[in-house]
Amino acid sequence: MKQFLRYRFSTVLGVVGAGQMGTGIAIVGSAVAGLRVRVVDVNEQRLNASHNFVSKWCDKEIQKNRMTDQIKTDVLQRFSFHLQMSDLASCDFVVEAAPEKFEMKAEIFRQLVKATKPETILASNTSSISITKLAGITDRPDRIIGMHFMNPVPVMKLIEVIKGLQTSQQTLDTTLELASKMKKEIVIAQDIPGFIANRILMPYINEAIQTLHEGIGTVEGIDKAMKLGTNVPMGPLTLADFIGLDTCLEIMRVLHQDLGDSKYRPCPLLVNYVNAGWLGKKSGRGFYKY
Ligand SMILES: NC(=O)c1ccc[n+]([C@@H]2O[C@H](COP(=O)([O-])OP(=O)(O)OC[C@H]3O[C@@H](n4cnc5c(N)ncnc54)[C@H](O)[C@@H]3O)[C@@H](O)[C@H]2O)c1
């Protein structure tokens, strides 16, 4: 019960993108940090699904005796869901969690600059895209920062914070304060493609897919070898399905293009799966069927 707060801080948190990451970020913003949270998505169905997910997540917490019905009501009351970026006008801090495509994120940042107050900090949950490059298209490069949450956000303890070349100390301090209100552990990374976590994780996942592509093992065999052989909670192909194969591919493309090293070439099997619409758990099929 101690974990979830009923009071609220004055900060209003905006979240752009109501997918798996945006919904998780919104949950920790409201339920753990006690903030009012405004979620924006271009897709109304995603907004409805996000709303339902938050409600069901609260129900599970109640079943585990970690939340009361009253706290659930408070958590949901602090939420609002919107289709227009202009509805983020009152936000002090916005986290963007749209798909991992530079042009898409760049357009969102252009819209955010118009929609928010000049002092609003704009963070990206990008897995690999340069924060300095995103900052360069805004009017406030000192207030742009990377806030890379891990999936599933309410469960995973870490946030990787990425300081762009022009990010100010004040922006960094505010971001660290927000992360600590969300009860997260922090690692600060340099703004180099992939940062720390995905610079290491994605080539590992890509190599697992390559291992499958070359017929060295089956899906189950590769996952079993790594799960039991290296004592990780899940194998790399399960993890890839869970992250989203489209997201994995986009991250590999950023590493390949921006670091310019052929060792980051996305595995052709990964490209084929994404072309087929087999995106992992979120589409019902990836390396496994869901
Ligand atoms: N999936 C992971 O495990 C993981 C982990 C860490 C970081 N990330 C990063 O988080 C971001 C989001 O990933 P995800 O897995 O939540 O993706 P997702 O596909 O589940 O969700 C993306 C959401 O963004 C919405 N969207 C698209 N265009 C938009 C726009 N112009 N304005 C507002 N919303 C828009 C989509 O409708 C969708 O609901 C990516 O940058 C990804 O790299 C993902």
C-alpha cells in the first residue's frame, strides 16, 4: 500500500503515444509519482486500449493487496486521454513515446514546441535516436533530454537518462527528480546511438535472430540455451517478441546507419518478419504465436 501515493505534485506530465511504453510511463506518473497525466495519441482505439489497460493494471494491484479501490479511483482521476497535441498546453514535462522513427519523432517535437509552454521540458523515450539531433529541430535544445524507460515500465527499475550536447544541468536535475518520484533507479548515458542498454542488447537479439536464420537452432532451442545457459529471465527471441520486432529493426537501423559499422546490419529474417507484419506479441505473431 505504501508504494502508491494519494497526494499529487503540481507537475502535469504529458505522454505522447499510448502504446505499451507510453501507457506504462503514464501509469508510473500517476500511480507512483502522484502526477496528473495527459496522454495523447493519434489513434483513438489505442487511447481506449490504454485507458482499459490502466484500469486492469489497477485491478491486479488491488488483487495483490498493493492498492485500494479508493487509490484506483484517485489514479484514474489523475488521467486524461486526448487526440490533439494542443491538449498538452498545461504540461510542465512531456515524455514522447511514439514509434522509433526519426521523422515521426521530429514532427511530434515540432508540434510539441508549438503546443507547450517555452519552459516545458520535452523528453524522448527513444531507444536509440540521437537526443542532440531531436533537440536541433526545437526552439529549446537546453530543455530536451532522453528518458529511456524499460519494458514493462511499472515493473522495471531502470531509467537510462541521456543528456544531449545542449541539455542544461537544470533539465537534467528536473529529470532526475521526476525519475526519483517515479521510484526508479537511474543510469546516465552519453548521447551516442543506442546509448548503453540497446548498444549491448540489440546486437545480442539480432545475433539470436541470425542464429535462427542460419538454422543453428530452433526458436525454442535458442531461447532455452540463453535462458538456462546464461541465467536470464527470458530468451532473446521471446524478448524480441515482447519489445516489438518493428522496434528492434528500427533500433538496428539506427545503430547500422549512425555508427556506420556493418556489424550492426539487421538480420534479413528480422526484416522479413516486420515486412510480413509479424511484429511480436502486439500483433499476435512474431517468433511465437500469441
Ligand atoms: N517496446 C519496448 O520494449 C521499448 C522499450 C524502451 C523504449 N521503447 C521506445 O518507446 C517508443 C514507443 O515504443 P512502443 O513499444 O510503446 O510502441 P507502440 O507501437 O506500442 O506505441 C506507439 C504509439 O504511438 C502512437 N503514435 C504514432 N504516431 C503518433 C503521433 N504522431 N502522435 C501521437 N502518438 C502517435 C501509436 O498510435 C501507438 O499507440 C519507441 O521509441 C521505442 O523505441 C520501446
